[in-house]
Amino acid sequence: MKKLTKILKAQITLIVLCLLTSLTTITPAQAACGGHNQKVCSVFKKGGMCRSWLTNVRGVCRPCGGQNQRACPITKKGKACKRGLKWKIGKCVKPKQSVKKKLLRDARTQAQRFKPMIRTIANTLRRVGNKQMIRRLKAALKSKDPNRIRSVIQDMQTRAVQTALQKAGFRTLSVGVQSSVSVAGGYGRETGLALPVNQRGRAPLYVSKTYFGGVILGVGNDLVMSAFTDTPNNVGGALYAAIGNFDVGSGVGVVLWYDKRTLLIKGVSVGIGIGSVGAGGAIGHGTTYLCPSRACNKVF
């Protein structure tokens, strides 16, 4: 009996040793599951077959829910896409932002960036933007004589403005009169002269037409000075106009112009009493015509 008991104990010990040996031969890689590029766990394993933001792809846990990745399976434990992304045809993509929101947000940043230049223009406008000067400029513009128009602008003493434009990287200073502006959205027309900041080259007469929506504007004839990144001969064409309450500490209306294709900043306009007082601002569409053009037949 004692001999039998010893044999049983020996057999049990051998079995235990075999089990322990087999367990220790399982590598961590073989035991791990549910992680990135690891095999899926058993359906009975607590925590699910794959960890968060991973999904079963042919028995392996692959990433999901990130930008341009496949959407994760929708379960009660989570969402199909990570924060800031949306589901689209089985993938997680970044939602497109509206042009209006994108431009107005960028315009607020750009207005702060060009604050010194805007203040310089505003100070000049306050000094020269009186009724007499506006009448003189309108009369010169109606004559369509560039030399006469330049003479009036020279009397405005815009040297400080031109220096500020050069520092900010702009190549054109335009000076014009904006008129026929309606309230609560509408239409603005500006006639003026586009001058090279470096004072070399042609200075063409221009007419610009801008359509606004959802915005309240000043009414009347206002003196407007603008800065453009292009040379005077290239300021013609269609642009977006971002109009809003851009706080630059000068109490002036500021309009920022953007290329319609690239959405890059193309210009900044400053005018006393011109600008949005509506909540959030608005996006307009403006087109500038260089004279001679049919648009220039009627200056005002």
C-alpha cells in the first residue's frame, strides 16, 4: 500500500512538472492578444477581441477610427470615429469647414498681424478723409486723368502709409471713394487709383464692385485705402471679401481680400465708417476692373 502511494505521488509530481514546463514555454507574444497587429482575443476573453480603436481584420487587430482609417464597429462602449472626425462611407474623415468660417477666422488673425499698418492707414484717413478732400478726389476720378488723381493723392501725404505697406510685404496702395452702399446686405462700388508702393510703374484707374450679405454697412461716400500683394497691373479680378468686427484698436472698418481658389490673403481695405456691425461678420464677393473697361464707363 505504501509502495502504491509513493508511485501515485511520483506520477502526480511528474504531471505537475509537465504542466509547469508547458506553461513556461508559451512566449509573451503567443499569450498576448487584442493589441496593435496582434491576433484577436478569444470571444470569451474579458475586454473584447481587440482593444480600443482597433478592429478585427482577418484575425488580426488593426487600427481604426483615426483620420482616413476605416471606421471602428459601433458598439455600446464607444464611437466609430475619434473626436473631430466623422463617418463617411466606412471611413473616418475630417469634416470640411465652410469657406465662411475658415476665412473669417483667418481674417481675425490677419487683422491682428497687420494691426500696425491698419493703424497707420486709419490715422491718415482721419487726417485727410474730410468732405472737401473726398469732393476733390471724386472730381479728379470723374476726369479719368491719372496725373490729376495722383496730384490729389499726393496732397494726402501717404508716405507713412506706403512705408507701412512695404514693411508688411504689400506692393500696391489703392486710394478710392466707395459709394452706393446699402444697409443690411447689398452692394458697394469703389472707384480709385492703384499706385505702386515703390512709386515705379503704371498707376491704373479701377472700379470695384462688391456684393455683401448678412451685414450692416456704412452709407455714403467714404474714402478707402487698400493694400494689395499684387502689382497695380494685376489687382483686377474676383476675390472673396471677409468683413467683420476686427478689433484693431482703431475704430475703423476693415475688409480682408482672399483669392477664391487658394484662399490666400490678397489685400486689406480700411475705411472710416465702413465695415460690419453684424454678429460674426460676413463673406462678400468683389470684382475689380482695371480701366479701360466697360465697368469704367460709369465711374460713380
